[in-house]
Amino acid sequence: MNIGILCYPTYGGSGVIATELGKALAVKGHTIHFISYNQPVRLDTFNENIYFHEVRFNNYPLFKFPPYETVLTSKIVDVVKNHNLDVLHVHYAIPHAAAAAMAKNILKKIGIEIKVVTTLHGTDITLVGKDKSFEPVVSHSLFESDVVTAVSNSLKNETHKYFNYDGKINVVPNFIDFQRFNKQPKDHFKKMIAPNNEKVIIHTSNFRRVKRVFDVLEVFRKIAKEIPAKMLFIGDGPERNMLEKECMSCDLCRDITFLGKQEAVEEILSIADLFIIPSETESFGLAALEAMACEVPVISTNTGGLKEVNIDGVTGFTSDVGDTAKMAKDALHILKEENLAQFKSLAKMHSLKYKLDTILPIYERLYQ
Ligand code: GMT
């Protein structure tokens, strides 16, 4: 099939899922046309079945806000027309689903039919999308889509609750490429980070408010009071500076390292004993799944799709948002020598439910 994929190009989970999906579909012989304002970061390999179409526009002094949706729509029309696309797979509703709906109508008027699959990822519904100023457009775009998918049951329910959309939503969970996400022997690196065999705890995120990174620090403080431990923060975003300052002024400064944005997250996860993700809301929590694939148990909140990914008492523990006391108590339980190996192996086992090879055919069937 000729498939167009609209996505954000950045490190965010939706861009990663969209790009990995496109790459895997290309390997299976489909022709993939990525449409985005930059080359997606994970689009790092050459494949003769993959094309990238950059959305560009010339700014004009009158435009206080660049009309991205308009140029995006024109680009979609152009790509569908010139490359005979069969289906457009749109990741993240705002503004991609709206642009796809408009393009579909334009194309219909010139006798070209294009089917639209919209995948909801999370904040397009739970944070940004809930904003009243987006609601009518998001609801309309969902009705205009031929297929709507959501990455968890929780996100499906939230969509029905907050949007004026009563159509079908297929739950298609996110997936992992296990060729990449696997525990790797990284003894040298482990020795560097934890020279005295301290427990290694990791948090990766985009450091936005919703991630509650200060709760991570609070949990780590409580853990480090009881056992020798090291904390690694991976990623970057709005709250990183403030958190770094707070870490510098606390007595644990030497035990906390900020690694910034990292490409080979799986290598760092391979030396970890525990992953903390205390988000306010999380439609899925791809970062937690990536950790589990590398045999790292998870301490998470029980919001959104997190409890579908992190099974309470099995792959880790879940807590109410902000309950750092329980999170620390659970973390210490996992980190006990007599418990750790079992949590690690159960985390890995559960993550295997989310194999790329299992999820890919589901999307292919939906395209058909
Ligand atoms: O909001 C973000 O954190 C970014 C967003 C994205 O577009 O990548 O993440 C959402 O989609 C991911 C991929 O499906 C999910 O794993 C994340 O849980 C979800 N983020 C939130 O719901 C906060």
C-alpha cells in the first residue's frame, strides 16, 4: 500500500511510534510518505520505500501566528495526488487530524478518495484537546476520520467522555522494537555511575509539568535515606533547569546526574534497577514500557493508561498522583535483594505483550 504518515518529528512518544511504525511497514514492502515540518528524529536509516515531505512556508509580517495547518493541508493534497496514496495515518489529533479532514474534502472535489486513520496519543485529548477552544474541531476531525485509534483503553474512555464523538475507537497499544530495547551488558558504564554497586534509578521525560519531575526527586530523597542509590535524569524540557538547581542545592547533589537528551536510551536503561514515572496524567507511558523491555521495574502513578502498562504489584507499583511516600516505600520493597530479580523478570515478561510484530498487523488490517 501507499501510506502517508503525518506526525511530529520530535522526541515525543507519538513521533517515535509513528516513525518506527513507518519504518517497519516499509520493511514489509509498503511505500511510506512521512509528512512533517522536520525530518522525524528516528528516521535515521535509508530505505528505498521511505520518502519524507517537509512542510515549509514563507512567513509574512501580517501573520502573528504562522498558518501551519494551511500549508500542511496543501502539502497533504500535493502528496496524495502525486504519489497515489491509499491511506493517511495521522498521529496526534491537533492539528494533524483537522488538516487531514480538510485535505480529504479538497481531494474529494477533484475525484480523489483518501482514507484517514487517526491515532490519538494522549495530550491531544487529555490536556490540549480538553481546552474548549479546540473541542469542536477535534470532534469534527474524529467524525471525518475513517478509523480512529487510541493507545490505551483509558484514552478511549477519556475521548468519549470529553468529546462530542460517539463513533468507534479501536484500542491499539504502543509497541516496542525488542531488537533495540533489550538489556545489554554495560558493566563498564554501570561501574562508572555506581562504583560501589549503588542501586541505579532512572527517569526519562520531556520535563514538562505533567511529568511531575519534582516528585521524582522527592522519591529519590526518601530512597537515598535508606539505601545507597544513584539517580539519572534523561531528557530535557521546561522544568529541567529548576530541578537541576534544586538538586545542586541539596545534599544528594553527587548522587544525581542529568544526562540530557540521549539517543541510545536502551544502553542507559540497561544499567538501571528502577524507573520512576510519577506523571499527573499519561495516556500510555511509552517510556515505562521501554524501561520494562530492558528489565527495569516501574514506580508510576495510577493515572490514565499507566496502570494498563505497569501492572501493580507485578511489574512494579502504582500510586495516587503526588503520593511520594508510598512511591518510596514501594521502591524500597522492589529494590530489596530478595525481590529485585523477580520484579525485573516480570517487567520484561509483561513488556513482551507489546511486540512490534504483534501490533503491526493490527494497523495493516485497519488500513485495509
Ligand atoms: O505529551 C507528551 O508527553 C508527548 C506525547 C507525544 O506526543 O509523544 O505523549 C503521549 O503519547 C505517547 C505515545 O503514545 C504516550 O506514551 C504518552 O503517555 C503520552 N503522554 C501523555 O499522555 C502525557
